[in-house]
Amino acid sequence: MTVTDIATWGTAAHVRAALERELEGALVEVPHDDEAPRWAFGEALRRSLVLRQNHPFDVVALGLPDLLRYRDLVAGSEVTLRATKIDAYFVRKDGSAEQYVPETE
């Protein structure tokens, strides 16, 4: 089952439940305080690295809220994400997602 398959048939709650079953321990809850973006990104990156280690040939991706702070954190970690073949997606409030694409010079 892929994330795309899940998203085509379910609500956000269904998607979350399916992901929790498929990727046990992979979801990170974001606390509502000033350190949330940095902490959540660090924890999501750590868990992504564990997934990459355990599943070296699978697609591994981060799904983060589409907020400037998360975009800055992803841009600042671009080399690490690329080297570990971990994609990043920004999820908007309407549920749509945009894959992070590095700016070219």
C-alpha cells in the first residue's frame, strides 16, 4: 500500500490510521509550543533515518506542515536529505501536499 493509495480512499483520519499501521512508530506528534517545529523536525528526521536503515530500498519521506519554519528547516538539511534519499513533503491545511524541490542556482 502506498501513501497515494491511502489518500485516494480515505479522510485524514483514515490516512493517519493506515500510516500508523504501516509505519509503526514513524509518526511524530507536534506539540503546541515555541520549540515545536525544531523538535518535531529533528524527531521526524531521526525516525526517517531509522526507517532508511531498516528499509534501504523503500521510499522514505517526511510529511511536514506547510509553514515557513519547516520549509527553512528542510532547506537547511537539504544535503543530508539528498544523501540519505529522504524526500520531504509540505502538507497544506486543505490536505494537499507539495514535494520539496531544491532551488537551482
